[in-house]
Amino acid sequence: MTFGYIGAQQTEKGVPLLIHAFNEIEDGQLFIYGSGGSQMYQNIVRNHNIHFGGAINDNQKQEIFLN
């Protein structure tokens, strides 16, 4: 399974909670896109299937959703 988050990587938006939850999932991929935070969250990532894609523009969203 593939999961994704697109949005600002702010603590109050639940990104750390999402990472902590996904650390327990073995058979899926999590892609996190958006500005800010990715370096700050690297220290809580324990699952090699969690990927940070950085900031994207509206034109890139369709391509991301198709993959």
C-alpha cells in the first residue's frame, strides 16, 4: 500500500503523529510532500519506507497521485 501526505510539514498538522504511526507499518510506503520540517523529522523516522519529497506546486500533484 502507498500512503501520502501533501501539505506544510507543521507539527500542528500531525506530521510527527503520522510518522510515529507509520514507523509501525512494515508493508507500505509513506510519501510526505510539502515545505518545511523534513530535516527536523528525520530523527523520528524508524521505517525505511518513509520518504520526504519536499515542496511541490499544483501542477505536480496529479503526477504524484498517479504514481
